[in-house]
Amino acid sequence: MNILYFLIACSILIALIFLAAFFWAMKDGQNDDMQTPAIRMLFEEDKPEKS
């Protein structure tokens, strides 16, 4: 039974770590630009010049 309490505590700790990482990413502005990634494939890339 003790291992069950340990595993529950570990899973809650891991969930809190992922929740903190999610809020950190939101605060950092990681998902601010929702339009550019959808049209990025339409932009022409500069081809390297042959020397």
C-alpha cells in the first residue's frame, strides 16, 4: 500500500511540473503568433549562391 501512495505522489508532482511548464510557455508568448506558421510554407526561401 505504501508504494501506491508513493506513485500517486510522483504522478501529482509530474503533473504539476507539466502544468508549470505550460503556464511558463503561455507567459513567455510561445503561442502568440497563430497565423505565420500556417503560411510559412508559402514563403520562398533564399537559395544559397554557388561560388
